[in-house]
Amino acid sequence: MRSLQREGGRRTYACRKGPGLDGCGRVSIRAPELEEYVRDLICGMLADPVTRAAMARLDTGDEDEGDGSLLEVLREIDERRQRLIDLYTDGDIDRASFRTRKDRLDDEAREVEAQIANRTGTRVLSEVPGTYEELVAAWEERGIDFQRRLIEALLHPIVVNPARTRKRAFDPGRLEIVPKA
């Protein structure tokens, strides 16, 4: 699929056919919706501590070289984050307390992820933010090369299947997305 600028400024990805192109010429999808969907998927995956740890192991092929206890610590931190969110949404703690505690948990998670990265020899994930909001901000700020590296690290090539109907709405059901871990 190739990026294509349509008349009127609309961008799409199209399976283009023609000289030097080996596409079918029949499949296209709106670029902004696809890019937003993939961004949300990648950032959601990377915000999950268990997925981050699995990706760190994937680079070396190690299943579990003492990382089990660190994975447990990440799971515990994630559970504490969830409890903290519940306390805040129930009104049991104020916003300032929530942010302070959340920042502390985020720092703890980063330390554990750095230990996992060092243990497995992976440096890519240690430079990537740990929370969803930070990931989205980094996605926008760092540009296409950063986005491409993350997509290639986490997913097999994304396949866009033909639309089942002529509706113009974005349909994520058309996508075949297979994670690497």
C-alpha cells in the first residue's frame, strides 16, 4: 500500500497498480483513521507492562531468565495504578494526591522496565515512555521514523482487506493485525 493524496486534500493508503507498482488497484483506506487506529493500538500495547516485558524478551529470544520476579513487580505496579484510579474516580483522594502517587508509580515502573531491558540486552523499550499519554505525545513529536520502528518492533505487516460494503466509514474489521509477541 502506498500513501496517496487525493483531490480535495484527502489522504488514503491505496494498493496502487501501474508501471513499477505491483498492487491490485482495488483496495484503499483513509489514512488519518488508519494512522490513528494504529497509533492507539501501539501506544496501548506499550503502556501495558506485561507486553513491554514480552517485547524485551522477544529481542533475545529468552523466555524467562530471572525476569519472572520483575514481571510480577510490573503486574503489582499495574494493579496499584488501577486501585489508585479507582480511589480517584470514587472521590476518595484529591487530584493532587492522585497525580503525586501516579507519578511515583510511573517512576517505579520505568525502573523495573529498565532492569528488564538491561537484563535482556534491549535498549529500544527503555527509551520509550511508559504511560499511554506520554506515548501518544512521543508518537506525535518524534515523527515517522520513530513510529515505523515501533510498528516494526511490535507488529507483523498490517494487511488491509477489501471493504465489505461501499460505506465510507473506517472499518477496523478490514485490518489483519498480528502482534509479534
